[in-house]
Amino acid sequence: MTSPQGRAFAVMLAVFGEMEAEAIRARVRAARAQILKDGRWPGGGIPYGYQSVPNPNGPGRVLAQDQERIGWLAGAVAKALSGETVNAIAAWLTDSEAPLPARRTERTSGSGSWNRQTVDGLLRNPVLAGMTPHNPGRAKSAKRVDPFAVLLDERGQPVISRALAIITTEEFATLQRLLAARTVPQARKKAERQSTSAFLSRVARCDECAVYLCRGTNQKRPVLYCPKCRQTIGRTALDAYLIERLLIERADQLVGDLDVAEAWARAGHDDMARRAVLVSQLDRLAIRRGVVGRYFDEERVLLTWSSCRQHPRA
Ligand SMILES: [Zn+2]
């Protein structure tokens, strides 16, 4: 290695080694892609509520629902969709002695309790809607499943296994929105509060009856309901949805001297101040009847922003 020839030789060896390593990586990627395309299980951590079973249609293994655990998973998802916090769901699973994920039992043997990270991970896994997590560009070390990186078909649509799904892709999107809203400090505070906040007081109307929806509770959960036709919509998901759209779509619009993002930050937890920010941007907010009506569904929200006033800095 001390002569120029020796160093050149070492460089050549390194180059060949790198070429071979890249060829191996490419073969592994191609094999994995083919396995996923065949609907088979490529190995790795099996999500809670599922198990791998021999593929009935060929070689390898496929994922299937684990009948011992799928009910607990479905229960956790239903609770999350109805607005319960991840901590409350973890406590419920622990109190009901739901079987823990296999790997956790080994690692934390003796504790026997669920924690919020585990529950949070379950609720973010695309397998809930029968989709396959797939993110070819991402390092394997990524801590958490990215709920929006899933296996797509030739038309760019998610590949969905009906045998695995316990909710629809729309419900899955709603669930992710709820989880994301809780990571915003103000939204978390609001979601955990049981009171009927004034945030949407005299703001949303019933699409059918044209009257303002009233604040109330249904099974201790905050709702808006129409005093005429009695249609009801859950507040937890609706508030989170409206706040998200307001802060994303209207962040640069003006409220007095401030833009929406600043005005919202200044409003803090003051419901009337937050209401004022929302109302300043609204042209129309109406709620229409849900088809099934059990879960929040963004199709029910008819929202038009007022015509734009551009921020001078924008
Ligand atoms: Zn009505």
C-alpha cells in the first residue's frame, strides 16, 4: 500500500467491492418489491393484531388477522376515532388485560402495562386500512411507520387487502389527522378537555335546516347538533380538522394587523379569541348529514373561506 501501484490496486478493490455491494442491495430491493407485489409478507416486525401464516396461493408467508388480538386492536382504533386520547386507550388496554405485543412482553416482562408509544405506533400503521407500509427511499432505521408511505399499484392507488383492513382508508386518514392534531399543544389541550368550548359557538350551520348548530354532549363527548333535525357531529375530530385547515390554508391571510398564524398563536387557549380568528376567515361553514354518521367524515363539512386578502409579505 506504500507504492503508487499498491494504492491504485487498493482503490480498484474498493470499487469492485462497492459495485458488488450495490448489486446485492439492488437484488434485495427487487426481491422485496416482488414479494410485496405478490401480496406476501416480506418479514420483519409483525404488526399487533396480525400474524404471518403460510401463503395459501404459493410460496412464502402472508399476513392474516390474529383472532386473539384483532378485537383489541379494533377496540383501540374505534376509541381513538371517537376522540379518546392515546393515554386513555393505553390505560383501557392495561386495565382490560389485553395481550401485549409479543416483543414487548420479552423486553418489559413483569410490567404488563401498555404505554402511549406502543398504542400510538399501532394507530399509525397503514395495515389498519389493509395497506402495506412501503417506503423504498427511506432508511430502515426510521423509528416510526410513516402512515402515508404505502405500497401503490400501477395507477398510484394504495394496494388494499380487504382481509387485513379493520377500517376504511378514509377512516385511517381521519385517525391520522386526530393523532397529528394532538401533537399541536393547543389542540391537545382542547381534545383532552371535556367541556363544550365556545370555539364553534354560532359558527356552523346545519346544511339542511340553515340554523346554527348547538353545542352539547353525546355520551360525555362534545358534539354539535342541529336543534331541528337532530343531526350530530363529534367536536373533537371536527375542531381538529377545522384548525388544521385554517392554519394550513389561511396562515398568510390577515386578521387586523396580524396574519392568521400569529393571531392564532396569540389567541392561545382562549376559545372566543380562537373563534374570532376562524370567523374572520370564513365565508360559509355548514355541516351535512353523515351517511352512517358514526365517525367524523370530512365530506360532511362544507367549508368556504372568505375571498382572499393577500398578506403584504406573501
Ligand atoms: Zn338540521
